[in-house]
Amino acid sequence: MSLLSKPGRLIAAAAALVAAAGLATTAVAWGAQGHRMIGITAVRALPDDVPAFVRKAAHDIGELSREPDRTKGSGKLHDEYREGNHFIDLDDEGRALGGPHIDSLPPTRQLYDDALRAKGETLTHAGWLPYSILDAYADLRTDFALWRIARVGEKKGKREHRAWFKRDRQRREALILSDIGELSHFIGDGSQPHHMSIHYNGWGDYPNPRGFTTERVHSPFESVFVPTYVRIEDVAADMTPLETCSVPVEACVAAYLKRTWTHIIPYYELEQAGGFRDGDPRGRVFAAQRLAAGSSMLRNLITQAWRESATAEVGWPKAKVADVEAQGLDAYDSLFGKD
């Protein structure tokens, strides 16, 4: 067995089920338990300035972190449209199938698609995980901004508008938790080395001078090994201190994903050395640290989205959050919509 000795029959059964279901190229990152742990530990580590309704929702966000995987199988159109959200296949030079480098990704997904097509590749084949993370982050930042304005309107707006502001604030809270669940999922995908590499399920049909395994190790690692050996306390203990981005968020996300990509060789070295066999602590440490990297990044980006929302402009006509909060302005026309 390539990963474990004691529970080897369990892994063999899991691999057989994956193959039978035709899921070799659509494995979920971390499985339910891994994604759940990332969401819960990240929210528990949020600083006090993040709104209390978020900080109190750790378990809800843990469950919502699983949604992009739970909706798989909804139909061919649905699945093909969304599958590339979960990964980016970087080659051994850090390029998306020979196209854009992780250090210099195009600013939009359309330009990324154009660059891939110039190399004879497609979005569906290469994946677009960085853009999924950035899209979810933008949604969260905007919804935080709208929540800020609704909260002011509920307390200080015109009396005839306050009930509407209250309902909109409540609706926005539900959307924010959903936003964080989606962001959590894709950041979690981005902490799993297999989701960052052409070597996503065994080394594959590539030059392999070091003799790394070609067995289908993706699902057994994230969906059998992790829930068997890694506990949420391990993940929380390995989280890094809070650090918001000192560069544009696009560069921050790319750097995070690049760090994950650098762990693909260490993963295969550890697998080859027996580090994922029962009783060997090295595999547990490796997995816990990767999950903790996702938890840390999620906590960082939630915090950053909240703080950046204070200077946002939202609604139509545009309302400046800073002005609304400082002056107690009624921005009903901006949020309700003045057609």
C-alpha cells in the first residue's frame, strides 16, 4: 500500500470507489473533514474587530466550507462550468501547463484564458483556482461594506427606512457567512499540494527519475489519511500569526498558492519514505501543517476583507462606507436602488 499499512484495506477500498465512480480527475480537496477543520479553526482565530456574528459562526462556516464539493454531480453543465474552480495545474517550472507563471498571472480570468489558448491549452484543462479565490474575496469585501451601511441605517437612518435596513442587514449576514464558506473552500483547495500541480494523482506520465509513486494517491491522502490521523487541535496549533497582505491581494494569493506548489515534491518524497504509514508521525505533521496554512490564510483574508470594506464604495448611486459611518448618513437610495 502506498500510504498506510494498518488501514491499508480501507485505502484500497476508497481508491476502488473513486475509480469506479470516475472521479480520478475530480477529487475533492481534503474531503469533508479537512475543509470543515479549515473553516472552524480560521474563524476561531479571527481578531476581535471582525463582527461578532462572524466570530460566533465557526461551526456554520465549517459546514459551508464544504458547499462547492457538495453541489458536484448537479449536472454536466454545472460540473464542467465549476470544476476548474478547485485547482490550477502548475508544471515543474510553476507555469499553468506551460502558460502563465504563478508569479505573473494575468489580472483577469479572460486574459488568463487567452494566454492558455496561445499555448494550445484551455481553462478547463489548466484550472483557475487563483481567480476563484479572488472572486470570493471580492464578494466578501463588498458584502461587508453593504453590511456596514445597513447597520448604520438601521440605527440612524430615517424612521421609515429603518425596518428595511434591519432586514437588509440580516440578509447580508447570511450572505457573508456563505461568502466565507466559499472563500474557505477555495483557500482550502489551495493548501493541498495536489491541487496545485500536474502531479495531482500520482506522478503521472512525466519524466520520473526519482521513481515517485504513480498510484492514485490523491483521494487516499485527503479523504482517508486526514480524517484518520489529523485532529482539529493539530491544525489550530500549527496556525501562523495573523498577517494581512502587505502587497495587492492578487499578489498575496499568488504567493500563497506558490508556497503550496513548493510542497508537491516534499509530499512525494515523504510518501516514498513511508511517512504516511501507520505510526509514522511525519505524515500527520505534513497534513496538519498544510491544513493550518489554509486556516491561516483564510483568517488573514477574512480580516483583510473586513478592514478594507471600511473604505469601499458600494450601491447605486455609490455610497462611501467611510462617510456613512462617520456622519450617520441614510444611504437608503444607494442600497434599495434608485432606478
